[in-house]
Amino acid sequence: MATDGLTLENSPFVAPEQREWAEAAERGVLFIKRCRNCGKPHYYPRFYCPFCQSAETEFVKASGKGEIYTFTICRLPATPIINAYVTLAEGPTIMTRIVDAHPEDVAIGQTVSLVFEPSSMGFPVPCFRP
């Protein structure tokens, strides 16, 4: 699903701690991290828990369900882009895009579902649709 000739293998955008996340994204699965020490889930993938700084973190599969926390519309001449923060059912809030929706049909608190869109980074990125 990558564009511009980049693949997961040659992408400069995939740090070692994010490789498993990017491989899952290629399969259409969203991984978040959970701390084995404090139990809190977090996103984006990183070596250390942002809450307790433990290195005891693990990837867990997210359900792909969420709710729009807030959004903004970038009105471009061709197609508006809806940038949003979506709070996942598992707890973390992620920055993303809302796709397959008209801006006037998007609302804070609206439930959304995960889809992956191609990117120029060598791996697909998580987006959401109502």
C-alpha cells in the first residue's frame, strides 16, 4: 500500500521500536502499546511507557473502533482534508484523518472505524471513517 517507491524494508520513517507496528499496519491491523508495569495503554509505539517510564511494554491489537475527540477541516481546492484526534476504544487518543466523509457530516463524539490508507512513507497509515 505504499507509494513513491518506498517500502517497509527501505523506509527511513520506521524506527526499530515501530517496525512491528508498521508490519501490522501492512496487514490492516492497528497495534498500540500497553505497559506491563502500570497497565496503561499508549500510542504511538515507543520503547518506554510515557506514564511510568518502564521498558516493559508490549504491542496489543486495537479493536479499530473509536470516537472523534476533535477535528479540523483543511479546505483545499480539490478535496477537503479532515484532520482529527480520535480516542480509541482502548483509551489512547491518536492524531489521524477522517476519510470517506463529507465535512458537514463529521461531528465531535461521532463513532468511527479504522481503515488504512496508502502513504508516501513506505507503509499504510491508520485513518478512520464514520
